[in-house]
Amino acid sequence: MTSRRTFIKLMPLAGVAAAIAPSVFAAPAAVTETDPQAVSLGYKADTSKVDAAKFPKHTKDQKCGGCQLYQGKAGDASGPCPIFAGKVVSANGWCSAYVKKA
Ligand code: SF4
């Protein structure tokens, strides 16, 4: 009896989980350059578009793919970065938190 009751109580939750699941497992969104965090860090999806006047130390060979914080696999077009939690950055991108991979 208890298990049947528990089952009945859990049924609506299972429905909710099923409704949420597709968005949870969908690929993370790419960081947009207009995202407030991206703007404050000067993030560009293309490292060659970085504002040289604002970031004079930036060089075009600095890319997310070569950054210590980048969590994508080598060869992937994009990957997660803890600076932009829950989103992915372009392997070819750059932001001012760049740290050259050791
Ligand atoms: Fe790219 Fe590194 Fe900036 Fe993350 S911290 S956005 S990987 S340059």
C-alpha cells in the first residue's frame, strides 16, 4: 500500500522531470558578445575582432582553445569555460581573463 501511495505521489514529479529533461540535456548555449559578462571581459567569438585599443596586450594567437580555463576538447569548435558558467565559448574566441595554457 505504501509503495502504491508513494508511486502515485511521485507520478506528477516524473511528468515534470520528463518535461524539463529535454532542456537540461540540450547543448549549452553559446556565449553572446552582448552578454553583460562578455561585454565587461571584452569577449569576442573571433579573437581577431578583439578591441586592440581596449586590450593592448591581446595578440591574435591568444584563443580560448589555448586558454588554461577552456574545458572543450582539442579540435572542438566550442567548449565550456568557468568564466561563463553553463555556456560555451568559441575555441577561436578570447576574453580578458585569458591565461595561456601551460
Ligand atoms: Fe576564453 Fe579563457 Fe576567456 Fe574563457 S577565460 S572566455 S576560455 S579566453
